[in-house]
Amino acid sequence: MSETRLGPPAPVVLAMLVCDAIHQDPATRKCTILGTFSTISARKFPVVHRQLGVHVALTDGHGKSRIKLMLVGADEKQPPLFSGEGTIEFADPRVVAELNFRLNNVTFPHPGEYRFQVYANDELLMERRLHVFAVRSQKPPDA
């Protein structure tokens, strides 16, 4: 039996960027994305990443949509490391809505793959992988 989708179609994700910080000009509302990345490295775990940003651009929305961003481990068995949500209203499907999320003090318990997931009205729209690596400290060679 196939599932029938009720209601308007979900918005389309144009971009999802992970970065160090996002500056939004108060006058023009234009965003400056600072330091994009897709990996984090650490010498020991758990590691706390002090600050990061996630920029999401959506279009083709119809009316109000509840948007949620989650950061989960690859197996999704543990609770999310981050979850934040809000509501946006698309007055016109041609509008591009830009959302900025700021995450502070995110604790990564171990190295591995993590994923940012963006949802609209509980429907998964897109995932973005984030690889967290363990870096071995280099010992000086014996003299």
C-alpha cells in the first residue's frame, strides 16, 4: 500500500552550509558565511565544539511550514546532539527563505559520522554529513 501525502508539497532545500559563523546585515538582511567546513578533528573525546553555524536556504514553500534542524549520530540511536525549530511562512512559492542556526558548545562524544537533518512539518528534506576525526598527537623523534 502506498502512502498518500496530504497537504501542500514540502519546501525544497537549495543549500545547507556548515560554517564557523554567520553574519546577517541588519539593513540588507544579506548573509555572510564565514569558514565553511565538513570535518572536525580533535585529539581526545568527548570534544566540545564551541560555536558553529548552519545556513539553510529553502524555496517552493506553500503557506506556513514548521522547520526543524537536528544534529544526530550516524546510527540515530542516541538523542540528537542539537535540535532547534521555528515556523516560516511562504507568501509565494518563488520566495527563497534563508534560516540561520547558531549552535554553541556542541559535545561530540566520539569520532565518527554525524548528520545535520532539516525537516519541514516532520518530513526529512535533506541531510548534510559532518565527519569528526581523531587526530593522534605527534611525538618528537628519539634523538
